[in-house]
Amino acid sequence: MSWIVQNMCEGPLCITDVGITMNGKGQLRDLDLIGRDNAERSNDIKVLLLKGFIRTVRKDAAPPSVSMAPDPKLMEQLKTTAEMATKANEALIAASQQNTALQQQLDDQRKQNSETMDLARKILEEVRGFAKAEPLDVRVIKEALDNIKAEKLHVARQIAEVEEAKPKDITDRELEAHEKILKVKEKKLEKNFQELGHTISKSAEDVNDVLGALEDEGIF
């Protein structure tokens, strides 16, 4: 007596509730090896047959059923196999989800890199255009940007020194006023730095990119 079924799916197929795995399309399995009663009670087998994921190749008539209690050892083995198959499926799903997330990260990184390169090319084009149209002004602006950048660094160091150490001969109020003056100066320098840089390249988000492009063009 045999009940032969065939896997119609392209990949492996797990029949979870009876603990059967069919590795690839076309593979045959004899369901009677797990017992005809067990196979016919399987909800998974019914669904797979209904949806066409497996098909019956041969099904011999079952002998008259004999009323008997199921073998406890066989049922325990089936339960253990089904649990292992479920865990394997869960691991495959988790790995697939992880690969999908990793692929999304890679795609996002490629997109970001592409956008960064496009912006860099646009800044370079704008710098070249300005330098060609205003060869004298571009050098004056470059020098001014360098000076402002150096002054910004100097002011930033002064602010850090004021915040870290209090001179003995300065009161708290004097220290606070001095720090406030430095921060106002820092803000004005940053504003001038941005405005000057954007006269050369309106697309630049960071004026330091403009300075880099100018240096790449040999404008010092």
C-alpha cells in the first residue's frame, strides 16, 4: 500500500504537522510511511493538495481500518520533527528578513553616495564657472574665506578656554559677558563665511566644500 505525492514547488517544502521535508521540485514521498491515518488527518497535506503545491501520483486503497490507539513513541517523534521543522522555517524567515534589511541599507548607502558625488560635481562646476567669469574676485573671496576660517578656529578655542578654566582676576559676571561677546563674534563669522562661500557656489551645503573645490582648481 502506498500514497505517493510529488513536490510541485520550485524550492524545498516542509509539511510541518507531520514532520516531512521535500527538498525540490519533482521529489516523491510515500505518505504511508507515516501512517495513512496520520497523513489523511494532516491539515497541511490537505491545504498543499488543494493549492497544488503537491500532487498525488499514486494512492492505493487503504486496508480496512483497525481500531487501535496511536503509538505514543511515533506521535512523540512526529511532534519533535514538526517542532524542528517549525524552528528551521523560522530561522530561514529571520535570515531572509535580515538579508532584506542589509540590502536596503546597502541601497540607501549607494543612493547617499551617488547624491554626494552629484553635489560635489555641481559645486565644482559652479566654482569653475565663477572663477572663469570673475578671476580676480574669486581669489579675493578665497583669501577672505581662509581668514574667516582661521578666525573662527581662534574664537572657538577662546570660548573653550573660557568654559574650561576661570582666571582668578575675572568675576563670574565678567566671564559670562566675555563668553557672550565671543559667541556673538563666532556667529557673525559663521554668517560671513556662509554668505561669501555661497557667492561662488549656491548649491554648497558646507562652505568648506567650496574651499576644497577652489584648492582642487589651484586657487590658493
